[in-house]
Amino acid sequence: MLCQTALMRTVLTLNGGSSSIRFAFFDADHAGRKVLAGKLDRIGLPGTHLSVEDSRGAESSRSSIDVKAADHRTAGAWLFDWLASQPLYGTLYGAGHRVVHGMQHAAPERITVDLLAELKTFAPYDPEHLPRELELIDTVRRVHPDLPQVACFDTAFHRTMPRVATLLPIPLRYASKGVQRYGFHGLSYTFLMAELNRQGDPAAAGGRVILAHLGNGASIAAVRRGKSIDTSMGFTPAAGLVMSTRSGDLDPGLVSFLALTESMDAPAFQRLVNHESGLLGLSETSSDIRDLLASEPRDARAADAIASFCYQAKKWIGSYAAALGGLDTLVFAGGIGENAPAIRARICDGLGFLGIELDDARNGQNAPSISAESASVMVRVIRTDEESVIAASTMQVLGQDGKGGES
């Protein structure tokens, strides 16, 4: 039991990245209020550390702890040991996981032995994320064997895409093996659309919306009348935009070229497009947009990396405005989308023909609304929150089946 003294029921959310675990606790009895959030970062690398933000009371506090964790399994076990030593987190009611790839699953589901076995067969579709997420699920099962767990699929938001948007132009027989465009960042997009509704934006339910989740992983989605019709990530999260270390879309002929000229095998190509490309590959110095903006005036490589990122984002926005037949609202989210006014300005520059025009002062302040008063397209900045979507989905699933548990 994470706490012996408090009475509130809590839901734990776990979001496993390629080298990190984000986690949060939510009060299940008070509208899913977040009481703690944290991140175990640089797993398997030197300098692994835990950062925590505690907001249970009127004041919030932050702390950081250096730890050692060779992989997600040991990191998850260490995290649960640490959580067990913390007071005031109540009776653990359930755990919800971000599962990047859900194939045909269109809604959150309680994790059963059968579902877990099925998810393990999905690993080849996303070897960068899914094995680590499954390690976390196994860790929770080992530490809290009776605790209900829920899988929240990042692909589910895009299950509404029309067939034409899911097809890959390769022999059709591969479609029966699940080779198609899926799309990702669905939990973030779910939150953003809910927030648009909460803000009273009429485009959320009946209009044309483009969502730009720009972070270490970056994607753009086109939403019509509240439903995804297309998105830039495709068969894997490496597709679409230039990202921090992912390449985005590439000429497929590059595979055979590198195999012939450098004897590059499939694992090496996987490392190249996921860990050595994007902003890092173009700049040869950093995958962090903040570093690149700082060095841009004196480093042509950094300037090229930033220019490529903004140019690709601009192209996707233009293409999705065409697919939607126009545009009512554009939303920026993610670490870059929420915090980099210069990047937003460069992406939107030249899109006035679509009705996009920024207010420079509001954009510089990262204001919730950054469009000019005269613009016909509303441009918003929304801080996304995948963990709150996971928590709400977990409480809904466990509430529906009546099998919430304690630990």
C-alpha cells in the first residue's frame, strides 16, 4: 500500500518513453485532481534522475533525486520502491498506461492476460516504445498483482480516419498484416480537443481544426467535426515531420542505398532514423530546439535544422487545410509548440492566405490565444496533459466494470 494513513483513492498513470517514465497520481474521488507528477529521466544513461512536483496542498513543491536504472524494468521497480516510502497518496485504486500502439483497438481497455499477450505481438510495429511500456505493465503486475490496470492507446484517436488516409501504397497483401498508417499522439489530441470544447471554441464540435503537437516527437493532425481525418505520423512514430532525433518522412530508396554503400542492416537503419536524425542529425550538435535557437546566429547547421523543422510544419498545415477544405482553428501544443514563440512565428509566416495571422505581443507571451484580432483563423496555445486523459480513461473503465482494486 502506498500509504497507510490517507483515505483518498488514487489512480497512478504511467507513460513510458524511450528513455523516461512520466508518472502522476490523481485523486479518484475528487474529479481526478492531480496530486503529484514526476518524471524518471535518462533511463539507461549516465545521470538518471527523478524529478517530482507535489501539488497536494495549497502550495506545490519540486524536488530532484539522482538514481541508477539500467532499463525500464529496473526503473519501474525503483520507482515503486520510492513511491512506497512516500506519505499521503491514499489507497491505490488502479493504474493506467499510455500504450503507444493499439492496432485496431479504438478505446481504453482493462489489461487482462489475453490483452497483454496480444500487446506483446504488437512489439514489432513499434520496437522503440512498446517493449518498454510492456515492461512497466509487467512491473506493476509483479509489485501489485491484484491492482487493476488499463491500457490507453495512443493510436485510438485516429481510428476515425477514412480508409484513403490509412492506406500505404505498397502491395495490398501487406494490409492484412496490419501494415497501414495509424497515427500517434492520440492521448494528447484527445486532451486538446476536450480543452477546445471547454473553452467554447465552436470548431471543436463542428469545424475544421489542425492540432500541432510539437515536442521531441512531433506530429500534426487534421480534425473535422471532432474526428481525426488524417495525421502526419503513419505506420510508425518516425514518420511525418522532422523531429528532435527522428527523421520524419524519407525517400524509401535510402534503405537500399545505405545497405549497398555502407552495409547498413535493419537495426542500424532503425537507430539512424529514430536516434541519429532530425534536428540532431541536421545540426550535428543538439536535438534541443532551445540549443539550436541559441546557436543559430553563428552556426549554419543549427539554422538549417530550424529552417527544416519550420518548413515541414508549414507544409503539413497547408496540406491539412486542403484536406479539411479550409481551417477554423490551429492549436500549438507540446514542449516546442507551447514554449517557442519564434518557432510558432516562423511556421505561421506566409500562411496568411489561409487566414492565419499572429499577434506578435501575445505570441511572445505564450498567451492562450495568439491570433491577430483581424485573423479569420483562431490560433491557440494549449498546454497538453496526456496523464489527465489516462487517469480519466482509467477511472471510466474501472468504474464501468466495477472492479477497481486496492493495494
